[in-house]
Amino acid sequence: MLAYIVLVHKSMKQVVRLIRSLEPDRNVILIHVDIRVKDAQYDFIKSELREYSNVMFVGRRKCNWGKFDLVSVTLDSMRIITGERLSFSFCSLLSGQDFPIKSTKHIEQFLKKHVGNSFIDYFSLPSDCWQKGGTDRYKHYHFNLFSNARMDERISKIIRIRRRIPAGVSFYGGSQWWTLNKEAVEFIDHAATHSPRFVNWFRNVFIPDEMFFQTMLINSELSESIVNDNLRYIVWPGPKVFGEEDTQALLDSGESKLFGRKFDETTNGRVLSIIENHIQDYNQASSAFGG
């Protein structure tokens, strides 16, 4: 069984399409819907997915970009997964605008070959990947006065309070999205529960969802098992919203690119239909040959 955590703030119809593509009859899926989504839309997605006993909805929070909120809801979801003692092998963190570009069969087979690994994009800080090396994100106190993280960032640049860095910790950044094996998920849940000072320290980091999990894992005994690849096909700058013209590139993206980011069915719905048909054809062929 695979587990998925899906973070949602818009496009409920597209999210329903995503969830069904993840085969919720055989995999467990936890969905967090931002509390600012209207009740009618929330009720719609719950109604559309009520037939699937493996689909669970996580307690809703307000998730502001650049804040610790996204880390919090991810940890909430991990706690549910570990608390339920599910027999999952891997857990993937997805956005509601992501979509699988490989069949469930392919995803299962790929991950089975790498059961001892976890997949997350990371780089050590400072890094040329981020403006000014990225160290200002954590070396100076980031205020939480406004829901807009950019406004807080401006204040933090005016009132520069240098922070005491935790001893022995090396900092890493990277993409928010990942696919982790069960051991890594259980490690993070345990560490977050029993190391509240580490968690709370990140509450005053700018865009912590792009640092928290990387830093925790690469500083742990699991570091040797971490593969520097988040298994996503993403086109920068952007990330680009894929259209029909990107279909072939998505389908030919290679064995390890399991998910595409990102899609918008209201403007480029045709590309999702083509991918869905391709995946369906693959699954039918696998079944016909006993795959």
C-alpha cells in the first residue's frame, strides 16, 4: 500500500480527479483542505469521495505561503498515518495541482526497487539556488505578524535579529514535495513529537516547508538512504503550468519521474485527459499480460 498526503487550496474538481487517479481503493490518501476554502466546495469534495474508505480528511488549518502552516499540516497527516499503524511502504506529499504521470503499477514497481531509500530534493546552505545563498531565511528571526509572509520578511530585514543557531545542525533546502519510505515517515513523526524545540525553532524561518524536512533527514542517521531526487517532472522558471504541448515530454520524462507539477484543468484540461488515457491503457496492458 502507498500513502499520499495531498495539500489543497483550490480547484476541487481537479482534486477529485487527482485522488481517483491515485487508486484510493488500494492506497490510503489524506487530504488537507485549507480552511479558507468555502464550505460548499469542501462539502463537494467530501461528497465526491465518500465511497472511498481509504480517503481521510485532515483537520483544517489556514495555510499561508511562506509560513510554518504547511509544515504543520504535513506533520498532522504523518501523525495520523503512523497512529493508524498502516502497512504502507512509501508516502508521497502532493499538491492538489500535481498529477501522476505514471501508472500506479509503475509507481509501485519503481518504489519496490528502492524500498530502502527516500526521495527528496536537497542542497546544502548557503546555495546559489537561492537568493543570497538562502541563509537569511533562518539566520535572522522571521516575524509572524501578518498572514502575508512577504510583509513579515520586509520587517525582518528592517529589524534584523540574529538567531542562535542550534548546535551541530547543518541546514539544507530544496523542494517542498517528496516521497519518503515508511522508516523516514516514522522517524520524522517521532522526532517532531519528541523534539519540540527543533520544531518550534522553524516557526520563525522564512518558507520553512522548503527546509524543515531536508534539514531533519540529512542531519539524521537516515542520511545515507536519502536520494537527492523528488521524483517530480517540473519545468522552471515557474513552475510551468503544463498544456497539451507538454504531453509527450511528460510521458517521456523517464522512469523516475512519477508525478508532474503543475496542472490546471480550467485552462489546460486536455493534457490531463491524455495522461489519464495513457495510464489506463498501461494498466489494462499490464493486467492482460499478468503484470
